[in-house]
Amino acid sequence: MKQNQTRRENLLLKILRYPRTQSLLIAVLAVILSLVAVSMVILIIGKNPLTVFVSIMRGSGWLPKPNYSVGRSMLTDFLGLLDAMTPMLFAAIAVAIAFKAGLFNIGISGQMLAAGFLATVLVGYSQLDAVAAKPLVLLIGMFSGMSLATLVGWLKARFNIHEVVSTIMMNYIIQYIVSFMIKGYFIDTVSRTSLAISAESRLTLINIPIGDNLTRIPICFALAILLAIGFYLVLTGTRLGYEIRSVGLNRTAAEYSGISVKRTYLLTMALSGAAAGLAGVTFYLGYYNSISPGELTRVGFDSIAVALLANANPLACVLSALLITSLNYSSIYMSSAAGISEYIASLLIGIVLLFSACSGYFSYLVNRNRILAASDDDGGEDRANSGSGSPGGET
């Protein structure tokens, strides 16, 4: 039995032995295990898992549907998926950056809402043309998100107030202030949401003709991809990235090595807040064009699952954001096509998160086997060297 366990662990070591790809492979393993678990649940309720997964692919634009309404096709579904994925990716990057420094920025939804509201009021209701309005929306979103998150970092650095507590409180404060402002000054009496913004300030192009289709084009999707690449390069190839990772691994050791932990907290939360602000403007002035008062978007909370699944790797966040958004985006079509509750998609996301939490165990197995293999090699060399002399031990 012990030999079988050793063989399984050795196989795992061979698959996950490369440090640069380890986090990505562990995430893939978590997704595969979660799909198996969800398939068992679907079988228990008497449905075909293959039918459910095919409907998810069709609803998110990865596969063609049996029929489409006028002006729609698989292309329009897929571009809609990318539009929904853009704020999710920005938010996941924000969570991942904070994770790397050992911080938990749970206030993404509040920072998104503040950024979206300020950009809406200052630019969305203005008469600026698109050339001036769209970049200004991005700048306001970055600045507002950065300001709120930096305040959280300062409270952590100056008074050691835990960031989870401060961000949760700020979520409520922002939610109620924005709700009061919208209901009092910017309410649309028909939709009961904030007044619609101008088309010039919106970060998603609507009803763009491509062939016979009328599509949505998320103009900030490429920016989100570039931001993921940029943050990955910063974390892996710069002094700031080294300091962020060092503080996240061991704050005390980082402080003894001369790294300013307080400064690192401030910079990390500022970067995290900037990404959260971009998520807010691409959500409220992109995917949507208004704000519902009294609500925090679930994107800010789902992004935590995305970052966990990606093991806080900004590049892996691209793939995990695509997966989680595909599940959310296709839930309504899956419900009607497969005849099961749309909450199955939420169940799948929850199970993915559960298995992604096991990544620490997989990493432990890999690292333990690597250490044991290295010690075995050293022991073999020592035994060979001790037997290389004469029988009496003389050389």
C-alpha cells in the first residue's frame, strides 16, 4: 500500500515538478476534479452531464446554438462573453496583487462601485466627445480605486487594522453613499437605476455591425490582457515584485532583510485599487451603462474565486476569468436548454473553488517529494564516496 502511494506521489511530482508551470497545472487539475464532481451531482439529479456541459459551451459562445434570433450568432455570444470577462479580469488581477503581499482585498466590489459612480457623474453625464471621455473615464476609475485601497493599506501599515475588516466596512459605506446620491439626484424614474450615460463615455461599443450581426465590442479587453502581462512581469522581474512576494511569504524575514513592510503594503494596495477601479468603470460604464442603487456587484466577490483558482498568478487569471465568466454568462441558456436550475453554474464555481483550495496540499506533496529525492541523491553520493577507499578505510 505504501508503495502504491509512493508511485502516485512520484507521478504527481513528474507532472508538477516545474516551478514556473506548477501553479497553472495545479489550477487545471482543480478544474478537472471539479468537473468530475459536478458530473456526479448532475447524474444524481437524473440529467446527462454531457448535455449540461454542451449547453454551457453554447451559451457562452464556444459552440454554435441550434438557432439564433435576427442579428445574433455565435460571434455575438462570444464577444458578449469577452465583454463580461473584462471587468472580471481586472478585478481578479486586483485580488491577485494583494494576495502576493499577504493581503486580502475583499473590498473590490466597493472600489468598483465608487469608481463607476465618480466616472458616471463626472464624465458619463458630460458633453465630452469620445476621444476625451473614454481615457478620462479610465483615469478617474484608476484614481478613485487607488485612493480607497491606499487608505486601507495606510490603516494596515499605521494602525495594524486588518484589511478584511476595513474593506468590509468601506463596502457598506460606499454602497449606502452611492445609493443615497443616485436616489436623490441621478435616478431614472422608469428603470429605477441611475440615469444612462452618454454613448461617447461608454467603454463598450454597442450594436456594431459585423456582417449580418450586431455585436458588442469591449474596447478595454486588450488593456486587461496587457495589465495581466505587465503585473506578471513586475512580480517576477522587478525589485518591487520581489519585495511584494517577500512580504507575502514572511513579513518578519522581509523586515529583517531591509524591506519596508509598510511601504510595500501601501504600494501593493495602491496597485490593487487601481485594477479594481478599472474593473468598476468597465463594468458600470462598459458592460452596463447604469448603476443599480443599494447593490454591490458579485463580480468583486467572484473575482476572489478567480484569483484563488489562478493561485494569484496574473497570467493564469486570464484563463480562470474566462472559465468562471463562461459559467456565469451561460447559466440562463444552460437552464433552459438542459432543463436544470441555473444555480448549477454557481455550484460548479463553488466546487472549482473548493478544489482550488486544495492546491496547497498538491504543492506540499510536490515540494516534499522534491526534498526527499534530493536527500536520496545526496545519500547515494555519500555512500559511494565512503566506499571508494580501501577495505580498511585508508585512502
